[in-house]
Amino acid sequence: MTNNSKRKSRSLVSVNGAPLVGACLLGLSLLLLLLLPLLPAAQAGAPRPTSPDLKKTKVFFDPKGLAKTVGREIEKAIPSEPQDEVILLNGQPECIRLSFDGEKISSDNNFAARHLLIFPLPKYAAQKTRERQESFDKQLRQLKTIIKTKAEIKGEAIPIFPQSDAAEVFHNQMHYLDFKNGSGVSFVASYANGDPPLKKDSQFYCFQGLSKDGRFYVSFFWPLTIESLPENLAIEKGVRYLSKLPRNKFKPDLDRLDRAVESLRIDD
């Protein structure tokens, strides 16, 4: 009786002499093999962000306590110059520029001028050469990682678009911010060629951010003055001084600039 019971039990878990579990696994494996070729096609067919029509794009930005009036214009695209060996990612697509209190701003990117730029990211990301494409993609990934991890970045520059022919001397006072339909990072920075001593007006506020839908890149600049900064302070000492300086000792107040960024809304 015992031997017969064992044989009957074995017959319940076998199909044509093969274990039922093995047959199930084999069936699942075959099913996966059939489905795998379909997965890349599904990913490739996923919708990508489309480039917005800037003429129809509405922008709300409240510069309360910073400026009385806001001007808006659509700035024409600046063609890239492949022969430029100083700025690899020179040139930029058509963009929306907000200016303040009627200030006139040159088409070149000026970190010392008050302005906010809104780029159609799909157009900006479509670079014309492989070298430029790899460089842009790398810096965009870096910025996305910075925003996602909210880490304190030391020893490397925070990507800024449009790029400059100068290099980052330092950055500090980092703050991660959300605006109405996106997020990014604000910071105090200084750009120069070489290592000049810091001056009370050689720093600027910067915000670099992305809209949630991946269609807009936001770049905001505002010059700063630090009246209490000792004259001709060596860079290392100056950076330490500024990193510990209360945010309301900058002119304008860094928190006020952050609040303006948080008011930003882009609708299209």
C-alpha cells in the first residue's frame, strides 16, 4: 500500500514523465522568449517630449521685491559655430527671454545681467555633431542627477546653459527648488578666466531647472552684491566666507530670489 501510494503521488506531478514544475518553467521561458522581441519596440514607440510653440507658451513669474516690471520677448536662435574651440556647445535655439525694469540685454549670455531664459529642450538637445551631442547629453544627465539626488555638489561645476567662455570659479549656497511645473537648483556662483580675487560684485545668483514634462529648460540669472566681503580676498578664503554668510546679507536676498523662482509657471 505504501509503495502504490508513492507511485500515485508521483503521477500527480508529472506530464509525460516530466515534472509538472519543470513543464511550467519551460512554458514560461518560451513565453518570455516570444515577448522579449516586442519590448524594445514598445519602448521605442513611447511618446517623446515635443518641442513647444513658444508663441503660444504662457509664462507667469512674480519678481516681487526684485523688479517692478517684466518684459517678454522671443529671442531668435543663435547658430552654432563649429570652429569655436572655446565654447563647444555654442549657439542656442529660439527661446523666451524675460527681462526686468526695461533693461536691455545683449544676445550673448551675460551672467551679470538680470534675465530668465526658457528654452524648448527638445530643440536644444538636438545637437548637430556627435561630439556636441555627447557633451550636451552628459551635462544634461549630470543636471538631472543633481536635481534628483539633491546632493551637495563639491569639486565639480554645476552645468549651466547657455554656456560661457569663462569657467566656474566656485559655487555655494545651493538650494533645491520646485516651481509650479518643474524643479531645479539655485546657487551662488562666480565665473572667470584664471583665478582672480573675489570682489563684492563678482558673484551672481543662478537657477537651472527642468519642467516636469521634459519640454522646457529654465535658466535664471541675477547679479549679486556682497557689501561685507573684504576686498581682494583670496578665492579659498572668499569661498569659505560666502558659504557661511547669511542669505539675507546678499543683495538681493537669496531667499527672495528663490521665492521668485518658485512662482514660475509655464503653460503651453
